[in-house]
Amino acid sequence: MKEKKILMVCLGNICRSPLAEGILAKKCEHLPVIVDSAGTSAYHIGHAPDTRSQHIASINHITIGDQRARELTSTDLETFDLIYVMDESNYTNTLKLAKNEEDKKKVHFILNASNPGQNQNVPDPYYGGDHGFKNIFDLLNDACEAIKTELEREFNV
């Protein structure tokens, strides 16, 4: 059984995508899945996730403090089987790195996992205070649960 490589993408790779990475990795510990995250900008390369993301993760028994922000590359579109973006801007910027149609088919709005076909954005909580982080955790948790269920079907678990 070949492992599945999944990438979560947001703008700076310090708020939404590290949370999504941590949530999905925790949910899929029993599956042959590798989860990573990246940002479409270089603003925070090498930085740990925002302390508010770390906090909301930790109160949900998920550790993300060892993650470090990195910038999305065109190689990521070749390497990963599925790429989940947090919003329309991330979607557009990720598709710009695609070299072919196969790469483009890998890119999905993460909330489509729990709300199919709606292309909803995960709000950027950076300036929204602690409540914004709780909100995005809940949105991402629901989406990651749906992704996990689909992966379990795929791996016959």
C-alpha cells in the first residue's frame, strides 16, 4: 500500500496550514499518510506556528510547535498527492506553480471536504484574536474528519 502525501497551504504557513497539518496528522496516525504544510509567501520562513495556533492545537491534544514555516515550491506540486488550500488567493497562487493539468488536479479548497463544491475560504485568523483561532480550528477539524474518512475508504480501513 503506497503512502499518501498531503500538503496544507495558506499564506504565511503560521496559522491555518500548520493547524490543518497537525489536525490531519493526528486523525490519520493509523494510516500510511504523510502530512506537511507550506505558505504561498516567504513572510515567515523558519518561524514556528503562531502561538495562538499552538494554543488551540494543544488544548485539543495536538502538538504543532515543532513545525517551521516554509514557502510552497513547484516541486511540492510534483511531490504531493493532494494539496489543500485555505482560500481563493492560496488556490490561485498554488495553481500558478503547476506545470501541467495533473498538478492542477491535486489542488483543492480544504473546506470542500466538509462542504462539497462550495469553494469556501478558511478565514485568516491572524488579526482576529483568539476567537478566530477557535473558529478556524472547528472548520479545519470538520474538513480533516471528512478527509480522514475518505482516506480510510481508499485504504480499506
